[in-house]
Amino acid sequence: MEVCSAIGFKNLLTFCYFLRKSSRNLLNLLASIFKLMKSRLMYVELKSGFNDDGPAWIGMASFSKTGRTIYFNGQAFQGGRIGGNHQEVESGETYWISGVKKDGEDRHLAGSGKIKIDKAVISEYLSIIKKDELPKNKFEIVELNNTAPKELVKEITNQKI
């Protein structure tokens, strides 16, 4: 986690993208990075059925051993990259998942609506955006489910078609 924070996770992923000589080396490198980083503060927004104003959350996400599955708020997401669209494993709905922005402007410019933020991560989020308190007009404080549904993911992905 300290290595990723010092380098800047987004910069590290960009570096990996340009360094990719073979997809296997890239996957191994990314898997190593995710093993260093067991959890991370993330912004998650439902895109299915919405433009840029779907329900949104900020909370702690965890990752599978390979880094291909993201666990957030009792759900599992696959099929994307950090800063991109992912599918929720059980429902198939599309979500945008990215790290939080340092300027606190996590919603798309055209988006609207309050962001639900886990009360357990408020102090960490405030230190990232360098503020003393949350803007009341942008956030709703909630308790998110931080249980990773690993058994459910295993069951769904191992089903025969």
C-alpha cells in the first residue's frame, strides 16, 4: 500500500500500460501490485439505466488475489480496469469504478446527486481531498457492507453453461 501511495496508483498503471512487452508479464506485475494493496478507497457509480447521475458510493474496496475481482459494499465486480466499467457478478449491471479524486470532484461533470460515503472512511477521504469537513450538499453518510462475497463469486463463476 505504501509503495502504491508513494508512486501514485494511476501513474503506476499508466507506466505498466506502456511497458507491456507481453500480456503475461503485465498480468504478473499487476497481480503483484494488487497483492501489495489489499484494500483501497474507491468511488463506485451505477451506470446501468443511468447517464452520469446514477447512485454513487465512496468506501473501502478489496481485491481478489489476482486483482481481477473487486469487492465493494457486499458485491463483486469483474471485467474492467481501475478507472473503468465493471460488471457486478450477480446482476450483470455496469458500474464505473475508480479511485477517489484529490479535488473531491468524483462525479462526472454532467452528473448530479449525492454520493453515499461510508462513515468508516470519512477521515481518510478528508485527508485525501485536504478538507476539514464534507460538503453537506454533496454527500450522504451511510454504513456500507464491507463483507467480500468470495463464495458467491466462486459459485457463479464455476457454474456450467
